[in-house]
Amino acid sequence: MVELNPVTAAVQVEQVSQLAMHIWNEHYPRIIGQAQVDYMLETLQSPRAIQAQIDVGYRYYLIDHDGALAGYAGLLLEPEQHALYLGKIYVDSGLRGKGIGRDVVQQVIAMARQHELNLIWLTVNKNNTGAIAAYEGMGFRKVQSVVMDVGEGFVMDDYRMELQLGKVLFRPSPA
């Protein structure tokens, strides 16, 4: 069973940052290089950066899978666009392939519907082929190529992917 636990306390912010350090360092150096991983962890996933995001409305969640800390997710409601931005969904490599990401997306869909939003969108690195395939399997579609300068000479070379909620194509994972 997967539960999303809202991050509200400083100790949880620290947990998210530690998870980011672990997950990003095991997954992303081969995709974007260690220097960019280090830079992005400091600027986007340090405790200070995470708290600043929370302070302006970003919602972080610790992912619990059968009583174990499995990863984290982050999202931003965009009611004026009738959308939800799924900015972060990271699962520890030892727990991937168990349907955790799919279960998290199902819960995010429920949140979007609760807030009467009809679109969920995210960005994913173009070379993160496993994640792209997983998102496509959940009904997300590539809609745009996005290249964004993130500072210090680094760029994010991503796809924007969207899920129209009237077109959710996957079934819930077996319980």
C-alpha cells in the first residue's frame, strides 16, 4: 500500500533532501552528469530550497510503501490553468517496479479531480527513457520539447508531458 504523507515539519524537509541526494546521485549522473546533479541538488533540493518552495505553495509528500520510506513527490496546484504540475516523483531504485509510481500518480489524479482540475503535466529529461515509458503507460503524452537554462551553464533538456484527466488510460494496480 502506498501513502502520501504531507511534508510539514523541518525533519520531513530534511528527509526529502536526503532522499533527493540518494536517488538523484544513483540515477541522474549518467543522464545529466555529476556536476549538474550537484548543482541542481543544491539549488532545488537542499532543505533551504525545499522549504522556500513549500512557503510559496508547493506541496511535498513523503511516499510510504508498506511502512517503508520509498521516495518523495512534489506538486503545485495551478487552479487558474485548471492544471496540476507534478514537479517531482522519485522512488528509491530498490523499490522501483512495484507499481509505487503508478499508485502515486493515481493519488495525484484524485487530488486534481478533488480540486476540479482537468490536466496534470510534468517535465522529464529526454534521456530518461524508463520514466518516459512509465508515464506513457499511464496515459501521459509528450506535447512539447522544453530546453531551459537552469544557471551556471546547465540546461534542462526535457519533454513536457500531459495527462488529460478525461483520458486516463490505465487501471489501478492490484492491491
